Amino acid sequence: MPYIPHTAKDIEKILKAVGAGSVEELISQLPAASRLKGPLAIPDGLSEQELLGHMKALSSKNSTVEEYSSFLGAGAYNHYIPSVVDAIISRSEFYTSYTPYQPELSQGTLQAIFEYQTLVCQLTGMDVANASLYDGATAVAEACLMAKRITNREGIVLANALHPEYRETVATYLTGTGDHLSTIDYSATTGATSLDAIESAISDKTACVVIQHPNFFGSLEDIEAIAGVVHKKKALLVVAVTEAVSFGLLKSLGDCGCDIAVGENQSFGNSLSYGGPYLGFMATKTEFIRQMPGRLIGQTVDKEGRRAFCLTFATREQHIRREKATSNICTNHGLCALAASVHMVSLGSGGLRKLAALNLSKAEYLKKKLKESGVEAAFTSPTFNEFTVKVKGSPDGVLKKLLEKKIIGGLNLEKYYPELGNHLLICATEMNSKEEMDALAAALK
Amino acid sequence: MESNGTKGLVLDEPLIFEKSSPGRVGIGPAHSDVPESDPKKTLGQKFLRDDIEGFPDLSEMDAVRHYTRLSQWNFGLDSGFYPLGSCTMKYNPKINEAASRLPGFAQLHPYQPEDLSQGALELMHSLEAYLSEITGLEAVTLQPSAGAHGELCGLLMMAAYFKAKGKPRTKIIIPDTAHGTNPASSHLAGFKVVPVKTEGKGALTVEMVKAVMDEDTAGLMLTNPNTIGLFEKNIKEIAEVVHSKGGLMYCDGANLNAIMGLVKLGDIGVDVVQLNLHKTFSTPHGGGGPGSGPVCVGKALEPYLPCPRIKKENGKFSLDFNRPKTIGRMKSFYGNFSIMVRAYSYIRRMGGVGLKRATEAAILNANYIKERLKGTYHLAFDEPCMHEAVFSDKFQESCGVSTMDIAKRLIDYGYHPPTVYFPLVVHGAIMIEPTETETIDTLDRFIDVMKTIAEEAKTNPQILKEAPTKTKIRRVDETRAAREPILRWKK
């Protein structure tokens, strides 16, 4: 049997030691009435060779973003992952270890995550970051719960230009503890959230306002001005970032007055993998540490005074505080955080800036080419590597035609925003060649 | 008893930021094939940053060396025996890693058309069917990211079920043996926790539940087998009590590996269970995730499952968003797909018979350790156990030695310590879960080491107090970490 090393002799030895005549006798501790009578209706086991053949066959029923030109983003970004990432996360000392409860045996994981926390602080311009959360959507939900605890207020105001699946996740998370949710519409002209709309959406019961930047339509939001409006009402500003490569160019959230920065770090080192596992991040101001969810790694010393790292502030967590914990999170996305760190580090500050600038250049080129084909950008706000366009005809029809040319043309926005009937969300990264973009523009003419 | 630990060259390594040299380039991005767009002109200065203060600049090789050295300070399952109770540190098959990295699985965008994703949807659909067969429950969602996330999902479904009946319920019963995530998830789902003290009796009794179960209580959240490693023998009768008051039975399936193929939870009155693919189904723990926490439910809760569900019609797979009673979404997209690939791969490699054998071997191994160590260490409950055995430091206390000292001494012998000080109901708990993938030779050696340590506790307790001495660092000052927090590097 695969992975089970017991020989008949081993089993005999164990049974003798425990004083049982048979395996069945040992299992007789289970009440007979509870026992399953027949075998599980699951196919017979495969040899490793057969299994690989089967998995290859199954995977070949999919078409990848390598086989097609893909212009999909919308919270999951196709970026080049340097070979070093897989080389490092494939080291089994990292991937086969558990949460670092025993610091003497886990300094590798602990230092790597401490470094990751620092990298997230540097990118966001915030004081402190946690080890990881599941994904961008749950990170936003956790930020809303955290804002409620900090402010003792109930109201959660979400920008309508926040990723629709993030809004749905927040709504699900808040059903248990009271969902005082409202949304702020975006400007039909700029595609960004207007200050007036924000101001009128906030009351003295508002715990936080959540703005995505760049937002779901790709538009940049004026975070600095928004922070001013939000803080006037003593509410907190939560900024969600789904495309973390934008950090390479865009002003840091801390510098813009953000209180809790959250989002998705999948863009760094984590493959698309049909939607997961991805990497939620959260960073905030020092004063809010004790209300923060998730694992935190701290620096300390060992008994001989050497630098060492360990899990800290555990009194916020479920295994100590049980129902009074800041969150129920236990297993998080540690290995995804390691992958992100390795990617960030191999880029370095210069590489990251260049990568971000390259993404901007690609998207601007595509925008221009589409315009030449008569496909105009739908909104006036500046964008990073993703933007919304208005197409001629039904978007589903347009996308279907593109598929024939092996192009996945973007996301039909109608499903999420009925008012955007003819709109596509289009993303261009360093993975999209000029040739591909020219082909898309030509096909849309 | 000689220690396994021998000498090796362990290199010091600074923080990555301390190795940085501004201007040094690691792996730059691709060359551009389009005209350069000037960010200042395109976006405007107000949106831009100057630099990323402190962000490290290293050569590719230095980055690789950095992480390689860090990895060498880690002890993984592949490094040695890792009997961490309740965590199920079974072997993580390499073929699963290879399968999850096949481009046809790794390079799929979650929003690409369903026609282009038939293999992924088929895999998820089959995995749901296998988990349904294993648990005996009708329907499955693969969306939750981890066990605790699955708990929240299951509890929110329970809340929605009662709300739809027009009688929302406010409380949930949780025994004191539960994982901390149970009460934390319940609180988040809006329930008030009604704790039940098992008072060292091991198993929950019908009377204990009867005393607290009423019509304001949504149900009981029970880990089975429980965290003491014992099967809750009265579960069927307990479920009847819960059901008679209109309540639902939530089972925390963290310990499913002890009953897979032997008992179907649906057959014994369970209405909802979350599974941990990173425990029972061999997917790696990754030093703290990612895991995956599918939830299986019976008919009554099926309408409330998160959206979307996977549908099969005329041989074609699709995502079904038309679910009016759904609790909504637990996260973006469909769950931790690449973890599902690994779990699927494990199930297909084992087959139905193999899964049952794994359970039996896990029980054999745990009982072997329990039986052979029980005179040396105090056994919390002296009866046949399932997949893990819980001891305590009661016999060693008089030597001035604690569970923590025993755990740290084990490190010097080359073992990852068991889970310590959990479950909370056992004072000084030492919770050992060997899993089925360990040979009897490994167990024998571990048992000998545990016995040696018990001797050392009597003859030379100081050696335990000083342990570990062979690791890169000695015991760390955790109090200082909390009192003088340093949570990031600064220049």
C-alpha cells in the first residue's frame, strides 16, 4: 500500500505489544452500530506512473493562459515567476514543516516571515504587517471586523468599485456579528469613487470605509483626499490592493493616510492555479497591533543573547483567547508568503520599479491600440495595468469571437455591474507581447 | 541512548535587508517591446512614490543562498519524525507536488471560460464526490481555505438554516476539549458559546448534552475522534438529543484520519463537518499553510452552501451561481485549487481500500506508542486510543521537570516535539500522533528516546532544563518578544 510501511511482521509485533489479536479487535473500540459495513466506493489505487498519466490527461482538458493570449486580471494576475521561487519553496524543510510553534526548530520559517512582514511594511508604507491571511477578499473582511473593534462602531462602507467577490465575502463574514453594510457608487465619468459620494455615505456610526486602489475598473483612486474626508468623521480608511505590482510605482498607502492596508499579494510569486491558494496581506499602524488578526512574528533573543525569532502576541489568537480572539484564523498561507518574498527579493527595489513601469507601458500601449480600433476607454481616471473599455455589440459575443483566435479578451463586467452592459475589463502585464496586443486590437476593429 | 543529532555546518545568516547593496540587480523584468510610458505624464506625480525605502537589492545567487541557509535552520517532516498531535504530520507525497505544478493546473485563470477549464472542474467535482463518499454526507463545498475557515462556513450555514425557518438560534454547545478555533469561529458566526465540561472523563455523555441543549441552541460542535484521541462513543445518542430539539450536529473533522473508511459521519447523525485536506489527505503544511477546509453537509444544509457550486450536466461541468439560499462567498474564486489537486492525487493513489488501511495503520501506530510509553509517562486516559495518545508530565513533576523540558530535550535527540499543553483539559499534556506513514523502527527508536529522557529527568534534570543545545539557537525569550515588540526590520 502506498505510503504505509507496515509489513505483516510489523503488524504482528504491534498487535502483540498492545495485546490485541487482530487489527479488527483493536478497532472494536468503535461501537459496532457506527461501523461502516462495506468498502468505500472510491476507485482502486493507481501506481505512481498511472497516476501521473491520469493527472496529465485531466490537466490537458484545460487550456492555459500560455496556450491562449489572456487579458484577464480582476484580482488574479498573470506575471512571470522567476525560477528561484519554485526552487526555494520546493525545499522540503520549508514546505513540509508545520506552523513554527517550536522556535528552535523553525528559525528558517520564522526569519523568512519576519522579513516578509518587513517587505509588506515597505511596500505599503505602514508600521506593521501580519504573517498572512487567506486571500485579498478575506483580508478585507478581517479589516472590517478589526475596524469595528477599534472604533466600537458598526457601520461598514464599501466602495462599489471594490472587487465584487470581496464585497460578497465581507457580507458573508458580517452576517454573524451584524451587517451594517452600505456601498458608495463610482463616478460614471471617471470610474473612480467621488469625494462627495464618500462624504455623504459616512456618518458618526461608520467604522470604516473600504476603497480599492487601483479599483476594480483599473482606475486610480485619490487616496490622500479620501483619507481626509474619512478621518474628518473619525472613521478608519481601509485600502484594498488586488494588484500588488502597482506598489512599485504608486505612492505608499501609509503616506496617503491609510489606516489598514489589505489585499492580495498573489502577483508576487504565486501562480494563477485557477484561483488559489493566493496570499492575503494586512498592514496597519502600530497603535492597532493588538486588534490585528493573524500570526505575527517578533524578534527576540535566545538564552545566550543571540538574535532569534518567535510567534508573538498570541494573546490575540484563538488557541489562547478562544471566543474572545481577534479572529478564528489558524492555518494561514505561509508558503505563499515565502514565494512572494523570494519573488520580491529577486526583483529588488530597482527590478520592482521596472516591472511596474513595464506593466504601465504595456497597458498604455494596448489602450492606444484599442482606441485606434475604435474601442474607447470607458472612464477618464488614470489606470495602472488594467482598464475598462466599451465594446461594440454584446461582450459575450465579442469574447466568443476572440476565443476562436485563441484570445481570452478580458472580463465581461455586466455580470457584476448590470449598468455596464457593453463593458470589458482588460488587463495587460509583462506576459502580454506587443504581437498579442496588436492581435487583440485588430480583432476588435 | 545516543543522540541522533550530529555535527553539521550551520551558517549564520543576516536579515535579507542587511545583505542589500543599493543598485545591485537580481532578476530584472523582461525587455520591453512597446514604447515606454512615462509614469509622471501618464499618471501624474501625485500618484507616484519616490523609492521603496529599505527594499533589498541582492544578486540572484545571494538571494538563493539566503533562503537555502534559512531552510537549513528548519526541521520539516522530511527531516525527521514529527509526532505533532492533532496536526497529522503524515508523509507529503512528491507526486502530488509534481501533479499540482502541471501547467494544465497551475496556469489557469479563475475567470477563464468554463469550456477551457473542464479538467479543473472535473477534478473538483470528483473530489467533492470522494469526500461525500468518505463522510457519508450529501454535498460538499471546496471553497474554504483552511479548517477554521471551514468551521466558520459550516456555522454560518447553520445560522442561515435557522433564520430561514423563522427561528434564529443564538447558542452553540462546545466541549472543553475543543480546538480554540471552534469557539472563535462560533463567535464570528454570531453564536454564544455554551461550554460543556467533560471534567477529565474523556468522552462526552448524553446527560452532559441533555442538560444544556434547548430550542435556542443551534446545536453541538464536536470533534470526533476528540482531541484526547478517543472516539466519542455516544455520538449517535447525543445526535438524537440534539436533533430532538431541532438542532444540528457539527463535527470538527480535523481528526478524520482516525475513522476514514471505518465510520461514515453521516451514518452517525452528523449534519455538517469540515475536513482539513492538509491533515487527512496528505497535503503539506507549508510552515503554516496554505491548507484547504472543505465542508460536507447533509440534505438540510445543502441549499446554504457557498456560491458557486460545481454542476455536471450532460457530461459538461459548469459553475452554478443561481443559489438563492446560499450564505454567499467565503473568499474570492473557488478555493485553494492547487491543494485540491494534491488531495485528489492522494485519494487516487490510495484508492478506497488504501484509505482504510491508512486509518488502521494510524491507529496501530498510536496504540503501540501508547502501550509502550504508558508506564514511563502518565497516560491521561488508559483505554484504546484512535490516532493519537495523550500523556502528561505528572510522573516527571517531582523531578522538577515539565512537559516543555521534555519537548525541548526531544529536539536534541533529533525529533520534533509532540503537541504540548493541549488539550487544555489535561494538565501538562503531551499529545503524540505518529501517523501511519512511520515505520515501527522509527517508533521503537522514539520510544527508547522518550524512556531515556524520563531517566534523565530523574538522574540529571538539568540536561532537560538546558535543552536544546544542538540547535542553531537555544530557548528563546518569548516574554521579551511580546513586551518589547520588534515586528519588522528597520534601518
